[in-house]
Amino acid sequence: MLAFLALVVVLLAFDAETRIALYITPVLALAAFLGYLASRRGRPAAEAAPAVERTPR
């Protein structure tokens, strides 16, 4: 999977028209991460991730 993503990045770098995607991707990833953090802000940990119920074997 990572090899495929690396191949895509290399192929995007070859063409000047698609190289802009390489410049914009980190900005979009950072914006998505900050949005994720903002959506979780103010919630208690128990609300953010429900507990997994374990059953004995």
C-alpha cells in the first residue's frame, strides 16, 4: 500500500500541472487534522470513544 502511494507521489512530481497537488496536500491534511481536533474539543474521553465491552472466553 505504501509503495503504491509512493509511486503516485513520484508520478505527480513528474508533471508540472499535477505538481501543485504535492504542494497542496500537506495543507489539506493539516486542515483536516485541525478540524478533527476541533470537533473533539470539549468532550470527555468517555464520550469521544465508547468503551469496548470485553466478554470472557
